[in-house]
Amino acid sequence: MIYLDLFIGFLQVGLFAFGGAYGAIPLIREVVLSYGWIGDEMLTYMIAVSESTPGPIMINLATYVGSSQAGIPGALIATTSVILPSFVFILVIMVALKKVFQSIWVQAALRGMKPCIIGIILATGAYMILEHCFFNLSDLSVDLTATIMTVALGAIYFGSRKILKKGISPIGLIGISAIAGIVVYAL
Amino acid sequence: MGILLDLFLTFAKIGLFTFGGGYALISLIQDTCIEKKGWISHDEMMDVTVVAESTPGPIAINCATYVGYRQKGMAGAVVATVGLVLPSFLIILLISGFLDNFLEIAWIAHAFWGIKIAVGILIFDAALRMIRKMKGGLLPKIFMVCAAVSMFLINIFSLRISAIVLMLASAVVSLSVFMIGREKK
């Protein structure tokens, strides 16, 4: 039965997908292909669409695959089941296991993990910016349009905080960058 | 406005503008839920981020669920999570039902090219804000720099090492430092 398959398949994805959407893609591929829901080529296209639409990639992909297999009910089931493990985990760890979470041992481990995640996020951001400014990171050929736009957007975003009281919000930056992308290509 | 409606609308807005994975969302949560609404503190957000990264599933869901729960218990958790997911759910349904060539539409591709740049800046900014709130002297900074350098090399050389390995390693080192410190006392 397709609904049950979708539920179990995406529950597996939600349960075992560590390290963000990109780390999860091999797992998603395995699940989707083993059930024979869609082919490899279609999956690659769906991943690209999921990246280019708002929302977490993993969830977009679940909605997409679910709706392609069983319409709106399929989309609902696949999306719910991929979300369910995260929903439960965070509440169990931070609310139900609050005492354990605050024990000296867990806190000692967290003292290392917190700066570590900051470093990971910093490196990911820096890498994404560089990746965008160079066509190819190995021979360092610069994409001039992207570099100018990165500098301009960075200056607007960080500069606005110095000049205005509140500065431009992240949502504002997303909006400006989308319009700038369209305008730059239209010129 | 009731808190549940506020949670729903706030997370729907965040969901609508979250592109390119969970890290970019951190920046939106910092801006909206911490600085504007005061729903959670920077410290709590740091805890949520660590737990989110160490457990499976999308970071975005962990954040929405936790913030919702802190405001209004289970109902808040459900409402915030549904709010976060709803915009992308509807957009994907629309695309899968009506658009076979979504990615070939020129202006969408160009807009997304621009958004990708913004996403890099937002992720970088999320880390900067966290660094500014960091406590505890030199040791955390060493952890941070080591993790950043390792992650950068992993990205550049496309190594198949997950970020979770770095997290585990730093947990082990940090625990060892703590235990050695206790032994000495």
C-alpha cells in the first residue's frame, strides 16, 4: 500500500538523516530507488527543485516525491513522517531529559560541541561565498559579476546596521538579492 | 494577536524565506525570534543548534518545534512546525502539479542565482553573531578555529566526512579535558 510505504520510507529518512540535507541525499536516493517510486534522473531534478524553492530541502523533497506518488494525501503523509523524528527528538532531549541535558557531563561535552558548530557554520558560509565568486575554486577563475554582487550585498547588509538603527533584516536581504539577480541578468 | 497565531504567522514567514538548508535559517531565527520577539535567548538557540546538528532530521524543524513549545507547550510546538512547513508544502504542490519545467523559467533561475549569494552571507552572519556571544576564554576559540579549518578543507576537497564526525570529536576532546581537570583536583 502506497501510503504505508511513503510513511515508512520517509520515517527512515527522518530517523537516519544526519548532517543536513546534503548528507542525507544518499540515504534518500536509496529509499526512493528501492521502493521504485521514481528514477534516478527524476530524483536529481527533484533535488534541484527542492534546493531552489523555500523551505528545508529534505522536506521539500518528501512533499515532491509524496505528491508524485499519491497526490495531496501522499504529500501530506511523506512530509509528516519526515518531520516526525525531529519534532520528537528535540522535545525529548530538551524538555523531557532536561535534567540529563544539564548534568555536568553533558555540559562538558557541549562546551566543545558549541564552538565546533560555530566553526562549522562559519566555514560553510565562507565556502559558499567563495564558491559563488569563483567559477572554479581549483584554478581560481573569478566570476566578476558574482563577486561584485557579493561585495555589494555584503556592504548593504552589514553597512545598513551601522547607519540605520535596525538594519536590513535577513528576509529583506533575500528579497533584495532576488531582485538584483533578475536585474543583473536582464541588463 | 494570540500567541498561537503569532507563532504560526512568524514561522510561515520564516519558512517562506528559508533557502538553501538549515544554516541560513539560523540567521532568520536570530533576527526574528531572539532579537525582535525575545521568544528564546541566544544561549537556548545555541543549545537547540547543537542538539539539532547531533540528531537526525532538518535543523529547521528542531528550531520551530522548540521555540513553539517554549511559548505555548505542545500546541505551540505543533503550530510553529506546521507554520514553518506550510509555505514550501504549498509551493511544491503547485510546482509538481502545474510546472514541468520550473527550473527552466529564466527569471526564477536568475532570482535564485541572487538568493544563493544572500544565503552565503546570512550563514556567515549567523556564525558571526554566535561568535560575539561566545563565552569561556581561549579553549572554545581553539575548538572553533579547528572546526572551521577542518570543515573548510572538507568542503574544498569534497571529502566524505560528515559534520557530525567533527561534533563527536569535539565532544570527546572536551569531555577528556573536563575529566583531566577533575583528576587534578
